[in-house]
Amino acid sequence: MSARGDHVCIVVQNLPVPFDRRVWLECQALRDAGYTVSVVCPKGPGDPAFQELDGVALHKYRAFPPITRKIMFVAEYLWSVLATFVVLTRVWRRAPFSVVQVCNPPDVLWIAVLPFRLRGVRMVYDQHDLCPELYLSRFGGSTGLPYRALQVAERITYALAAQVISTNESYRRVAMTRGRKRPADVTVVRTGPDPDRMRRVDEDEELRRGHPFLLVYLGVMGPQDGVDHALRAMHEIVHVHGRTDVALTLIGDGDAGADLRRLAEDLALGDHVHFTGRAPDALVATLLSTADVGLSPDPRNPLNDVSTMNKTMEYMAFELPVVAYDLVETRVSAADAAIYAEPNRVDSYALAILDLLADEVRRKEMGVAGRRRVEDVLAWRNQIPPYVHVYDRLSGR
């Protein structure tokens, strides 16, 4: 049975779809361009094994339990490969596909795709993270056997991919140097927000919880994401500088979520900090419209310095000024919409927040600049043509 040239199957392991915003935007772009789109991904809470949502077929498997030890990554990878292969086979029997898009992390999903590659299916590597650098950032710079295994897995993924999609120019350079891909085979597709959907709504003063100023964090809470820096900066603000008029709301969850909640208690932050967990879009929009400053506390490490932070651009879409550490790709994304603290210095980060809270005019100017940059440069609509062109090239359209 030959694969249908207009059927694309997207494989993602680290988040369910449509919760993975980038993958969901990609699905919609391909659907609107006339492709049939299927997705293989883990289940979120309450998700069915199959559903059709807005014209996209979502095939889901049971997610692996949260990771608490290094050794569990091996078990998670084995489970992901097996589950992905089983569900890919199910999708193929319903309707053969011509292209599989593999979204990392991890870089081992090519194993599940390999039997289909042998049947003529082509593979697109949508590289969301640099997995060797992710390992270094999570586990303190160890370059032992696991690190070398990740390098090998990444190299094989590059080799099997007909096309590579990179989220920024830093990742593209890695694909062309470390991955030895031709420039024509590597396309930059940023994870830009949709400014038509992400825009300010009415504020809700109750979300400030009685505090004149509200800070917000939106995103995944892993060991490398710096949410602990945000909490320690709040400790500086409240207990060192005596600013009891400032609150922080954290939206999202992740591997480090439980540890971060305990840290907030240890730092005696009380009602100055509130964790929402994963929140519906309407609440996220209201929080981002109510807040005064968006926090991007990602510390400098081998991964973060060259990665694009989705939360930064989402703050900008909601006209929120941003406080970030001075990282290469964060400056590329945010430009004048952010102020930049000395990397990995919590005291510098706290002072940057306080300086911005003291200047309402500057906050408004930065918010306007950020929104303009989203609309003119970063918006997802500007990323759709190069993304769809990757598939038009492969399908011969």
C-alpha cells in the first residue's frame, strides 16, 4: 500500500496536543493548506484515545508517569518508542501517510518511525530542543555515557531527516554544523504567537489578590526553566526590600512543580505567590491582561542561551513588559520589550523587577513595543509560509 501524498502524521512525546501550542498551530497550518493531518501524542488528563478536533485526527496513548530519577528517562524513552510505533501502525492502517514529522524531545522517536521510513515515508525533524544541551542543563554538566548517547541519537535523527525545522537561527547553525545538513534542508520556523487570538482582554482586579502589583510566570516548570529564580527573586522583593505590595502568579506545571511549591513555603512567601497549575486559555488571557510584568527567569546554561522562550513572546502579545536574564536568543525575540538582568543573579533579577514596577510609563512603552514586534515579525502567520513550504517541497506541490 503506498502512502497518500497529502497525509502528514505528526509525532510528539513531551506534551499532549492541542496543549502543545506550537504543534497545534502547525496542524492548523497544514490543514488549511489542504493536507490531511494526524497526530500521535500522549494523553492529557481525561483525553480519549482518539478524537477528531477541528479537522485534525488526534491518536493518543497513556502518558508515562512524571520523572523523578535519571534512570526513569530510559524507561520513559522505551515506553514512548513502543507506544508511538503501535499508534503509528494504527494510523497507517486507517490511512497511509507520506511524511512523519518528529518533534523532539526526545531524539529517539526515529526508532518508531524507521519501519515506515523503509516503506518510503519521509521524515521531518522539528527540533524544539537541543537534547544534549538539555541534559547538561538539567544534570549539572555531566558528559558521561547518557550525554554521549544523546549526541548519537541526535546525529541519527539528523541523518534520517529529509528536512529539519529549527525554531531559531542558533538551532539552524547547529543543524548545519553538528548535524551536517545542507542550508537548503534546514528551515527556521519560530513559535510565534497568534496576535489575533492572543490579545488583551478586560482586567480582573480580584486576580491581584489585594496587591497593587502583579507579576506572572507562564510555562513549563522543569529544573532548567528557572522558576526557582523567580521565587527567590520574590523572596528578595518581599523579605529584603520589604515590598509587601507585590504578588506573583505562576501558571503551568512540570517535573519541578512539587519542589517549587515546597520552595515557596520554605521562603515564607505566603499569599504573595499563587500556583494555578495548568489553566484554561480564558484564565491565562485574563491573568496576562491584569499583570504588570511577565517573568522569563530562564538562567543562562548551554540550552537556554540559544533557545527561544515561548512565554516571552506570549507576554509580548499581551503587551506585558518582560524581565529576563541576558540570553542570546531572548534578546533576539524580545528586543526592547524586555529589560535584562545579569545572568543567574537573583538579586539583579529582583532589582530589575522593582525598577520596572517603579516606572509605569516605561512599562506601557515596552508593552506597546512588544505587541508591535509580535505583529510585524514574530506572529505565527509570518511563520506559516516557510513551514508549509517544507511540505510542499517534499510532496512535490
